[in-house]
Amino acid sequence: MNTNKSPNTCLCGVSEYMVLACSGTCDLSKVTDRVASKLRDNKVRKMNYLAVVGAGIEKSIENLKLRIFS
């Protein structure tokens, strides 16, 4: 949930926001993986993969829920 007062507020460097990338085999997923990786490497955002949800990796899912719903 976005708690910012203004929709124009910059979120640059806010560590609570995470990029969820699809890193599958289609061209678009390759692009999202590259962008998310660059954001992570430049310490702009943390990154995780949507596959953790499909794989049922409970620890990662709980971490995502904490970030999304807090």
C-alpha cells in the first residue's frame, strides 16, 4: 500500500519497494529481468522473482507479503 500523500512523490531510493521480475523464456520477461537486475545492482530497489510464488517458497512469499501489505 502506497502511503505517500502525493502521487507525484519520488520513490527513488525507498528500500521498502521491491521489483518483482518475471524471468521466464519470452522476450518481455528477459527485459524485466534485466531492468530489475540493474535496479538491484545499483541499489535502487530490492528484487525478487514471481516464480517464488508459483514454487510455493514460503519464506520468500512471507517476505513479499510483509513488503506489500505493510
